[in-house]
Amino acid sequence: MSDIKFSSEEKEMLVKKLRTYFSDELDHEIGQFECEFFLDFISAEIGSYYYNQGLFDAQALLALKIDDITEAFYELEKPTGLQK
């Protein structure tokens, strides 16, 4: 997996959300620079867990959809004198 990268707009939005959280929930003001470092830390040290969970969720959804498609193929079969 490559490093998690955000566009400058995404990073700006995430930093704003973190700063708001620190202010509202923790009653602590955090500077822009410190918050960007904190976001980089979260991305580097914790981001892989979220990324992997996203992959597992996508894989589970894909497996369900493949089962649906497989079932649809069986429904399209025409009856014959042979049994499978």
C-alpha cells in the first residue's frame, strides 16, 4: 500500500475538522501547523487500519454481488433432460 495522500483541499478540510474537534470537545486550541502534523501522524500510523477495513468491506460486498450474479445465471438456465 502506498502512503495515504490527500489533496490540498481535502487536507485543509480535515485539518479544520480536527481543529474544531479539539476546540469543541477537548476545550483545547491547536495550531494549524501542529494539526497538520497530527493529521500526518494519524494517516501514517492509523490510516492503514481504516484502509484495510475498507478493503474487507468492499471484498464482502463484492462477494455478495457475485453470489447474486451467479444466482441470476442459474435462473436464466433453460430446462433440459439432464440433471447437474
